[in-house]
Amino acid sequence: MSEGIRLVDRLREVATVRRSFGEPIRHDGTVVIPVASVAGGGGAGSGDSEGEGGGGGFGLNVVPSGVFVVRDGKVRWQPAVDINRIVLGGQIVAITALLTIRSLLRHRRHQIMARH
């Protein structure tokens, strides 16, 4: 079996719905089902007629999304909070605001100088 076919078979094993939904956790009448976003990809190489060549690769990214909480016959979604993403988003907004304010102040200064 070629390396490329083995890689694809391994990808099928890894990238299943079971990777998105974790094993249910039961405690005191409550069931918690962890959920994650799973993304992956793979690649393979090739060889020449003399048997030279090869290659291949695989990547998988798993990010927690949250949990389903089942209690008293009701299901509730509890999203995971990614503090790093929130902080990064705040930094991007702050930088954009500062650059916009700087641009507006420069424009206003040029208008004032043009009048004098």
C-alpha cells in the first residue's frame, strides 16, 4: 500500500464525527456532551519511474466549541469562551480606532492650516 493511500486511510480514521462530539459525562442526573470544531487536511507526494520520490502530510486542528447540558429532559447549549480570541478582537478594534482618530486629526489639521 502506498504512503499516500495510508495517509488517506489515517485521515478517515481521525476526521470522524466522534472527534466533534466527545464522550458524554454523567453526574447527578446531568449529562454533559463536549463539542469541538474539527478541521483537517492532508496531502501526498509522488514519485518517478525509478522509484524515487515520496512525501505526504497531515494536519488537524481541534478547537473547543462548548457543551450540551442535558438536565431534567431539557437540552441547553453552553458555548466555550475563548479569552484569547476576545482579547485579540479587542486589540484589533483598539488599533483600528486609534488609526482612524489619527487620520481624522491629520485631516482636520490640514484643513485648519489651509484656511490660514
